Amino acid sequence: MTDGLDRLISAVERLVVWMAGAGAVIVLVQMVWISYGVFVRYALGAPDRLVTEATALLLFPVAFAGLAFAMREDAYPKVTMATDLLGAGPRKGVAIVNHLLMIGVGGFFAYAGVSATIRSFNSGAASEILHWPRYLFWAPGALALILFTFYAVLRLIRLIRTPAE
């Protein structure tokens, strides 16, 4: 029987997959829009000035949409040459420190993303060419960073509760 933490992690992992899927959709939109921009620039000789700004604004949310999914899949690059020489206890200690670092960095960026979202919402700032509100571009990235940090905390708790192997 799974306890409450495992059920919570499973629920958050479903959100993680949806967030990564949303990032994939943004990448597809960028791909189609950039292809359209290249076509109209070189084939029709009429560059679309919206393409550059829109794809640049979409880079922030797409950059962080897959962070938690990469953690779920254990897809971060690791150098285990030194940790493989350690025993189970010290290896677990290194993993805990690694999770703490990820939580610290994720928390910092989540704070910065949420702060930027709130500031852009309060200021009413809009993109220069598209005239779309900037908070619409900050909010998905901030949400992805909050999800990553929360998921990292849950994984850290599970790591601490699991005996060293």
C-alpha cells in the first residue's frame, strides 16, 4: 500500500508530464511559426516582423517546461566516477546534497519568475510588436519552475525516507 507521499508524488508526476507536453506544444508552435517566417522572408520577399519577437518571448516558458520531467526520468547529466567508489551511505549523502542544490537553484529561479510575472502584470507591460501582455509569457515559465521546485522537495523527502542501498 502506498502512503500519502507516494500518492502525492504520483499526482505531481502527472502534472510534470502535462507541463512537458505543454512545452512540446510550444516548440511545435515555434517550429511552424519560424518556418512560416523563413518562407515569407525568402520566397515572398516580405518578412514577418512578428516571428522574431514571438519566438523570442516563447523561449522563456519552453526553457523550463521540461525541467521536472527531466528529473522524473533521471535525465540530468551525471558524473558518477567518484560517487561509484563511495559506499551506500555517503552516496545517499551526495544525492541529498544534489537535491538540495537543485531546490536552491530552482527556488531562486521560481522566485525570480514569479516576481517578473507579478511585476509585468502590475505594470501592464506589453511586447513591442505583438502588443501581447508580457505576463502571459512569464507565467508559464514561473509555473514550471514552481512545479520543478515542489517536485524536487518531494523527491528529497522520499530520498531521505528511503534507506541507503
